[in-house]
Amino acid sequence: MGFSKLKVFKQSQEDKNLIHFLSCLQLAEKFQESYFSSCNSQIQQVIDEFNTRFDDIESLKSSLLLYNNPLGATIEDQPP
């Protein structure tokens, strides 16, 4: 889903390797290393909220594909 970068960011800050997040890396170097680790619980809350709010979209994915790209949709997956 769209929140994959958020998961990567969370894992990166846990590993203390923000090389893929240059602005965050600069902030961490400028202030202190624990700058983002204090946000860990908030990041997890956002990830959980994404999971909750967009759970319905995954179930509608095959139906939406029919209207978005009719030639790419699997007919067997469509409701009668």
C-alpha cells in the first residue's frame, strides 16, 4: 500500500540508518540521534491507522480494477 515508505522509515530509524531519508539524516546529525526514536510510537499509530482506514479498499480492489482498466481485470474475480 501507499504507506510502505512509512514502514521503511520506521525500520530505518530503529536501525539508526537514515541514509534513504536525507533530510531526516541531517536533522538527526544536527540535533541528537534520539530525535526520531521518540516518535516511534506515533509512527506506529499512523501505520495502524492506515491499516484500519484502508482495509476496505483492498477488498474492493478487483471491482475497482474492472472500471479502471477493463482489459486488465480478471473476469473470474468479478462479482456477478
